[in-house]
Amino acid sequence: MMTAVNTIRIQKGRVDEILARFQTPKSVHTFEGFILMEVLKKENSPDYDEIKVCTTWEDHSFFEKWLESRASQKAHAQKSEQKPEDSPILGSELTTFEVAIQHKPATQEV
């Protein structure tokens, strides 16, 4: 299992514009090997806002297929349609992680 994390830096006070883009599930949620998406909003950042878009996949090959897909290209092209001077996005960085250890809640036997 692996997780991809896209860290997006956003102009202070404009984070809700970007969060709205993730409110409704998109095509990534239908891809083979997709497990989970979480969008994390950083708290108490003084200079800029930040979110982390975390997607978890069965393995790296499924994530690579998503990156290469037309759906991914289309989703990212929509961001670039906005004029750069109007965009609240200051920058982004994609990192990937192998899920080495994962704990789920313990089940209580009755």
C-alpha cells in the first residue's frame, strides 16, 4: 500500500476556494486500486494557508496509472485555465510514501 501527498500552498485567506474543489468526489475515486482520499487543512499557518491532498492506493502501479490517465490530466488542466495572477495557489509538491505500518481501531469482543 502507498500514499501520495500533494502539499498545496495557498494565499492566506483563500483556502476555502481550493477546498471547494475537493468537496465532491471526482474520477480518482473510481480508479482501480484507489482506497482513500483525505484533504488536510493546516492550522495556524501565519504566512500562507496549506492543504495536503492524501490519496492511498493498493500499490504504486495503480497510482502511476492514475497519474498517466486522461482524467488526471483533465483535472489538473482545469487548475491551469485560471489566469496565474488570479490563482490563489502559490505552489505545490507531490511526495509518495510506502505505508509501512498501519493500525486500525481494536475490535471489542462481546
